[in-house]
Amino acid sequence: MRSIWLSGTAVAALSLASINGAAWAQQAESQDARAFLSDAEAELAEMSEYAGRVFWVQNTNITYDTNWLASRVGSESTQLAVRLATEAARFDGAELPDDLQRKIDILRAGITIPSPNDSEVADELAEITTRLDSTYATGTYEIDGETLDLGELSNIIETSRDPEALREAWEGWRTISTPMAADYARMVEIANQGARDLGFENLAEMWLSNYDMPADEMEAEVARLWGQVEPLYEELHCYVRAELNEEYGDEVQPANGPIRADLLGNMWSQSWANIYPIVAPEGDADPGYDLTQILQDREYDALRMVETGENFFSSLGFEELPETFWERSMIVQPDDRDVVCHASAWNVDNVDDIRIKMCTEINAEDFRTVHHELGHNYYQRAYNGQDFLFRNGAHDGFHEAIGDFIALSITPEYLQQLELIEQVPSADADLGLLLDTALDKIAFLPFALTVDQWRWSVLRGDITPDGYNQGWWDLRTANQGIVPPGPRPDDAFDPGAKYHIPGNTPYLRYFLSYILQFQFHEAACEMIGWEGPLHRCSVYGNEKVGERFNAMMEMGQSQPWPEALEAFAGTREMDGSAIISYFEPLMNYLDEQNQGRECGW
């Protein structure tokens, strides 16, 4: 074979040609990806608006026909998302600019319930999800010849102090979810196959991959955050159990062990605020006012509740809500049709057709809920100038935290500014306010953790269909220290009695939002130079906070979430320590009250 010798100049020329060739190939690949993503975003935007309008009609008027339409558009939407995610796989391993790679990642992991790339299976999945949603929304239970819906059954749980009445309402609502179990198991099979087709081991890994870090690292991050706040929950649980024991006696609520779930004032034991009168501190710790009673005495209606929430955002410098918001929102429950009453915020066209859907009641809880839902709307409007795939929260916990951060400023000082109370209670009343808030927010944290821990175990196959209910209660007892009021039927499917299970809404977002809302609150209060107790701080009327807050919201999902967090809070790490700072006086009180008690379960 003849040897070939090349001069140094020739070698350099060949190397340069190789480099130029690689650069040209990379540039061509980037152009190809950019063109693909541009077309994909156009298709997704069109489908999203179409689906949004169909789902709005179905949610606000549940009939056979609207369910059919929702099922049809759900199937079409899923098939489009799966097709685009599958096509995006051709860019695996490509060296793309950060913005393009981010869009590819969002396309791949952003489908909540994927189906295999098979139209028949996609149709089956859509039919199942629509049926699950409708079964929940139309669920009722009969007591003494009267047919009661979720709102009416929940009212019993929230107000009654009769253990037998509580148990009947609690168990009655859970009869509506029994028929869901087979559908849910089939849906898990389909969705897991869809996730595998997109390159994930299962749907749990796919969901956990939406947080700008590997799934296993995100799961460890959640455990770290829970570890920061768990001691406060354990003290709260110990204190509440003792008060319930005093109220009901050993036969209903023993002094030790778990708490009976139906005694906690909420259908799912996710908030305990409704039993505040039972567990209120003795002495002068009561805040001295009842916001629910005040709102009713001042003849607030649902519209005025929403207008008050809008006013808070306006005080931070945000533009007023568009007229279409007031024209198109569902703010009260209609009398003439079935609707999905679960509160939600919508941006139907992903630009400025923002709305809320609530069956608003005149009480303190819905006063806070209004602020929460409007937070979604203002976030949606802030990032509507981003490319379509970036029109979302930095991660889903951000979206949930926005309005709740605002609601933390519903302090006595704020209520005085609204002329809802005449005099701000003294600092001696803070203990009652803190306990009331903790019953709502701290009690919620392990519940939020449990919902998705159960689903992750189901999606991984660690909990199988025959063990759905037992696995649910094992986790609820381990995390929350609660048990059902009595033995559960063999065919019970109690997870399905919580909207977000049949509705397939990932729940980790709520856990993260509760961490972030306090972190946002602490950062905002530092921003305005607040020097008092963190729980006394209100940012109402501070446009500096609003300006910086809007800058974070405008980023949408265009950057990894640590960038967005840093833009407002000045740190790149989620941190539960702000919760401990906020509740420090209560923590000290609970520790003192629990001396000599056997805490834990």
C-alpha cells in the first residue's frame, strides 16, 4: 500500500474543514429544530385555545354532549402532544442552543397523561379521563332521604360536632369513588406505556422530570424540604389531638395515636381551620374578629369578593382585569345545571382571555381562594409575551404560590385598610391568628406530600390495584397521623374522593407552593424593610414589590426555576426555613403545651 504524506499546512486545512463542517452541521440542526418548534408551537397554540373553550363549556355545563366533546378534544390534544413529543426525539443528542433544548425538554415531559401513539388507545384514554372527571363532579350521597352533593356533605364535616353525623357524611362521599377504581387502573396502564414510548421508565419519572433536575434528585429535594417543616407539624398534631380528645372523649378520639380523619373539619383532612373553635388557645389569644361573619354582615357578595382580590393586585401596580374577565368568568354556582365547582383559573386563548371558575361562598376560606385564583390569572397575563412553550410557571409550584403569597398579606392591618375591622388587635392576639393559619397551611403539607407519593408508588407498580386503598391509608397514617373513622369496605377507592386523583392534576405543585409562598413573603418583607414579626407584614400597596414580582412572573418558564426564584427572592434554592420563622411564636407555644404528652403516632 502506498503511504500518503501530508504537509502541516494540509493537515491544518483538513482540520479546519472538519471544524467548519461540524459547525455547519450543528447550525443546520439548530435551524431544523427551530423550524420544527415554531410549527409545533403554532399547532399547540391553536389546539390549546380550541380545547380550552371546549373544556370551559364542559366544566360549566356538564351534560352527555359536553362530556362527549371534552372526551373528543382530550383525545385530539393528547394525540397532538404525543406526536410532537415523538417527533422531537430526533433531536436527542443534538447540540442545540439553550432555548431550543429547553423547549424540546418541555415537549417531551410536559404531557400530564400521555398515551401511546395509537388513536384507538388515545380515544380510550380520553373516554376514561372524562368519565372519571364527570363521576366526581356529579357525585352525590343520600342522607335521611335528601340527596346531598359534595358542597352539602362538606358543610356537615365543617360545622357538625356530632361524631356519627361526621362519619356518615365522610363515608358517604367516598361511595362516589368506588366505581372509579377499574378505570383508574386502566388509565395507569395506558399512561405508563405512553411515558415509556417517550423515553421515561414510567409516568412518575416523567412528572418528576419537570423540575430542571433529574427525577431522583427532585424526589430527594422534596424529602429535604419536608424535613425542614416536619417538626412543626408534629407539634401541631400533638396539640390538636389532645384538644379533640378533650372535646370528644377517649371512645371517639384517643389521647394517643392517630387522629380520626372526619373530626378535622375538612372532607380530606387537608385543612383543619374549621375546628379552630375547638382548639383555640385559652385567654386573650383569640384574634377578636370572625372574617366570615364580618363579610356576611357587610353584605359582601361573590362579585365584591373578587373585586377586593383584584384591588390587592392593583395596589401593587398591576393593570386591572379586562372586561372580558367579568363577562366570561363563572363566579357563583348556577342553579340550573351541573358544573365543576372546584375553583380554577383559566387563560382560554393563552393571551388575555383570563377567567376564574368558582362556586364562591361568602366566607374567609373563599376570600383567600379568590386571591389564590387571581394569582394564576395575573401570572398568566405576565408571561403571555413569551413563546408558547414558555407560557407557564417557572415550575408548577410557582403558579400555585403566587396568589397564596398575596393572601399571606391578609393581615389585621390589611383588613383595617379595607375597613372590615375597626381596630387592629394587639400582638397578644397573634397566637390565635398563627394557630388558625397553621391549621390551614401546616396541616396541608403532609397531605400534599401523600397524594403524589401514593401516585408515584402506583405508577411505579409498588402499589397495585388490589392494594390501592390500603396503600393510600398506609401513607396517610405514616405522613399525617390520621386514620379513617372505621374499617373501609374491600372495594373502597378513597383516593378517588379527592378531585386531583380522578382529575389527574399532579399535586407536588401544592406542596412546593406552600414552601415558596412563605419564601416569597419573607423576601418581599425584607424588600420593604419590614422589621416586625414576619406574620404581621403586609405588602398591600407596595409597588416596588409588585414591580419585582412582575419581573419574575414575566419570565414564565423560559429559564430554569432557580433563575426565576433568584429574580425575586435573591436565592436559587427552595427553603422551608421561612415557614419556621413565620410560625416561631406558635412553635414555642405548642412545645410548651405539649409538655408531658406522648407526641407522635
